[in-house]
Amino acid sequence: MSYFQDNAPAGDTATLVIAEDTQARRARRRLGRRGPVEAKERGVISFADRKRRTVRVWLRIIQSVALVGLVFAGLGPLIWSAKASITGTQDIISDPMGIFFAPNEWGNLILAWNGAQIGQSLRNTVFVAVGATISTLVISVLAAYILAVMRPRWAPILSGAILATLFLPGVISLVPLYLTVLDLPGLNISLLNTFWAVWLPAGASAFNVVILQRFFTSIPKEILEAARIDGAGPLRVLWTIVLPLSRPILGVVALLAAIAAWKDFLWPMLVLPDPLLQPVSVVLPALAKGPTPLAVQMAAVFLTLLIPVVLFLIFQKQFLRGVGTAGGIKG
Amino acid sequence: MSTTIPAAKTRPEATPPPEGTPVPRRKRTPATWFRGGGLQSVLFAIPVVLIFAYFSWGPILQGLVLSFQKTNLVAEPSWVGLSNFEYVLSDPGLAQAVGNTAYFALLALVFGFPVPIILAVLINELRKYDGVYNALAYLPAIIPPVAAILLWKFFYDPSTTGMFNTMLSWVGLGPLPWLNSEALAMPSIVLYATWAGAGSTAIIYIAALRTVSTELYEAAEIDGASIWRRMWSVTVPQLRGVILVMMLLQLIGTFQIFTEPFLFTGGGPNNATQTILLKIYNYAFVYGDFGAATALSVMLAAFLCLLSAVYLWATKRWSPS
């Protein structure tokens, strides 16, 4: 229970983070003309410290080492993978560090895309991620709207039932969930080998309900009340007021859902045994076990990580802010 | 969506009384319930309840039931009492799986846990280019784990021409057997997991560091505290709420580790990376023994609930009220 108490102020912290962020940005814009160095607020090290020689030297050293380490760890594998995807198998095996001087073999990428069906499975991954995101958004928006805005008499029961699942580790429902998908109780439908098996369970996310509920509760009552007096029904209030006001938090929830679905491995492997439906995360390990040449495997790996990495590099600002916000709520 | 809005508009009397204002209690009849928007909230709740019932509440309850049953998907399940639990507990491989999982959790806690905190403090002290550091640190987290594991599996090649062994040879160290040795397999997986997870956790710490009030640092500085002292006596205590929660989340996560050992080693060599989740997977999806699998799942879940309860109780003193 004390988990709740820990969490309650954390939500305010998250909104504080956002507020402070915009403040800092405004301040930076104002200070921008005077110089970018003073733009940010101080951390542990003060401006006076920064003027001291030893501090400056040490800071420079630590930051340089960190930068080299981060480039090595963050960018290194990506660059290596990019070059390995267009290098021959023999060259990769005999001298993995020297592949940058090996001749290019562009055919690998085509072999991986068509022969190893990476193109097809990437389409499946996109399908899985989009569907899971929509399912998560619809269910958690509806649940949060009922709990935060409509508040019928039975809302505490629903809220308790949803919150309870937050505290149970996911492992407990893995096997029964699989059996449920094999044969939906009372309906005699099997979702095996359909995308519904991935989409629908993604909707039952208590964490996202909590995030959205907290945000919906913070919407001023007067706005909702005014709309109701003007004759707007619940659906209209949701569509024209609540959803437009909570666009940033909806973006965060959608982002987290899409990333989770994109990365997921075990669940799609279990419920999508048909290779034609499998997302790329399931196809890749199977490919690595088979007789596919290493060069084609590496090309497949590169094609798999290319899309998320490019999307991240384009949207990194929004991305990092969104993930940070969600983390603030989680923390 | 737009087609339903006029329908909602035709019933303007469906507005519930404003919350908080003291409304004289009228007798509740189906008519007032309907006009108060009761029907609409039920309609809204139907998909939510269905999805949660089928894919969250149902499976949890079913898990508890299944652990006391014998099921083979063909015949009717029969009650077998505690025999699933007895079977799982008498499995000679269980002790090692539990030990391996605990070893993984411990290594990840000791070596992996501080990395994102250090990274976050470092990035927070940057006056410029912090976005570059941030993006670089987050890159490993954006690579799909399956692709990253395949890459690392190749990097861990135990021959002298393997990627990591080549790098080690530059500094005169030696080829290491990595995933092929019982002693090094688990630390290798922890190394990968730290690389893959540090960036995304660091983002959360950075968000928390922004909320630390600068006045605290200024006060400490005026009192003559050095930079290190300020870090220990201001930054760490101010972060302790986040650190405590992240530690619990990491513990719960590491006890359910599956994808990494499954793809790196499949539990080998000689069961050195066999974890509890791998055992559950094998029970259910290799041997088709759903009873044993759910029994072990229930025990692990119960342990994790107990762990969380004890953890929250024990750290109550340190967590910010």
C-alpha cells in the first residue's frame, strides 16, 4: 500500500518536470543571446567551481572519456552492423574488426529482404505494433475516462480490480493467457495465428490506465462541467475536450505501447507459429538457427534495427522527453 | 465517431449533477440512473471489462486454479491437489535454476544498477551537448533486443578472432570463452543486459535529477561541502525515492529474465544459465505440462509479492514520505 503513497507525489513530480522543462527552455531562449553556457541551471557543480582549474580539467577528462565510451557502446555496434550487412561471410568470420576494409556485397541486403523474408516480417511487426498501440489506447482511455471523469457508483470496484493486476508479476498469467488464446472461454474461438492474439492482450495494461487516469483527473472540472451544461454527452466530452487536452500524455502511452510491441519476443513466438505472420523479432532467431549464411543474417539484423534507430534519430527530442515523463510517473 | 455525437446530443438531460456540490438526495430509480449517464458508463465499461476479464483477471485466476490441476488440452482437467507443486519442488534442476536466477539478479544489482545513476549524474552536469550524450546512451535501448542479442552473440565468439577477444588482445588479455564457459556465461549475459538497459533507466534518473532544488546545492556549497560531498549528501538522498522504486522494479524484472538466456545460451552450458522462467517455458511449451508450469509460476509470483512487501516495509524508513 505504501507503494501508492510513494507514487502519489511522483505524479506531481512528473508534471513538475514538464513545467520546469518549459520554464528552462524559455529561460534558455531568453539567455540565448547572452551565451549558451549560462543557459542551464546549476547542478552539483556550481559556476564558481567551473572557473577553478582542477575542476575544469577533471570535468573535461571525465566528459571526454564518457563521450568516447558512449560512442563506442552506442554507435559502435550500429556502425559495425551496417558494414557487416554488406560484407561477405568469410570476411566477417575471419576478421570482424577489419570488415571496414573488406569489399562491399550489396546482394546480402536483397537476399535478407526477399530470401529470408525480412521484408514480410517487418510488415508483420508494423502490423503488430500499430494494432497493439490502438488497442492499448482505446482500452486505457475508456477505463481512465470512466474512473476519472464519469465516476459511476461502481468505479471503485473497477479501479481496484485494475490496480490489483499492477502488483502481480506478469509471470503468473503467461501460461493461462496462452491457454485462453488457444480457446477463448465461452466463445470457443481460437486466436492462435491471428494478430488479435497479440493486439487484444496488449489492451489490458493497468499501468497505462493509471497514467491516463491521473492526467484526466487533473483536467479542470469547470471545463467538463461547462461542456455538460451546453448539452454534450459523455462521448462528446471525451472526444472534443478530454482527448485534445491530453494529447501529450496520449503520445507517451502510444509510444511506450509501440516500443513494447516492437520489442516483444516470447508472446508473438507463442501465439503466431505461422512463419508468414511472425514479426521480425520471432523470425530473426529462427533464421540464426537455420542454414542461412552469416552475412545474410547480419544483413537481416541490420534491416531489423534500421527502422527504430532512424525513427529515434529523427524524433529523439520528443522521444526522450516522452520516455522521461513516463519514467517520472513510474518513479 | 462523428456519427454517434448527434445521438448523444439529443439527450441533453443526460448530464449528471456536478460533483462536490451538495445535491439533495433524491430517490434512486432506474430512470434517474439512466438520466445520470449510468447506461453510458456501463456501455463504456463493456470493452474494458471484457478485455481485462479475458486477458488479465481470467488468466490470473486460471493460473491459480491450473496449478492444482492436471491438464493436457484434450481430456477434462482433473484436480490433483498439491502434486504439481511436489513435482516441481522435487525437480533436481530447480535448485540450480533458482540459484542462477538469484545470481543474475545479484550481478545485475551490483554491477548493472549503479551504471545508469552515474550516467545520469554525468549527463546532468553537462552544460552543452547533453542531448548528444543522451541520445547515444539511449541508442542501445532502441535496438530490438532480438537483433542486439544476435549481434552480441557474434561479438562473444570464443575464438581468438572473436570481436571481444580481438579487443582484449589489444590490451594483452586473453581470449575468454564468454558464453561457452559455465563461469562466464551468466556475467556475459549481465554485461549485455546492462548495456541494453542503462540508457532507458538513465533517462528516468535524469528526469528526477531535474527536480532537485538548486538551493540545496547552494546551501551545501556555502557550508563548504566539496563536489563529492554534495553528490553524496544532496544528490543521492534527493534521488532516494526514485532509486528505491527503480531497484524494486529491477529486482522484479531480473527474477523474470527469459529472452536473454533463451536466445544467448538456451540455458547452457551445462545448465549454467538455466533460469526459473526458462524452466516454466520448458515445462509448458516443450513438455506440455501446464500444471507444473503454472505451479512454478505461482510460486515465483508469490515470492515476488513477498519480496516487494518485505522490501517496501524495510525501506519505509528511507523513502520520502
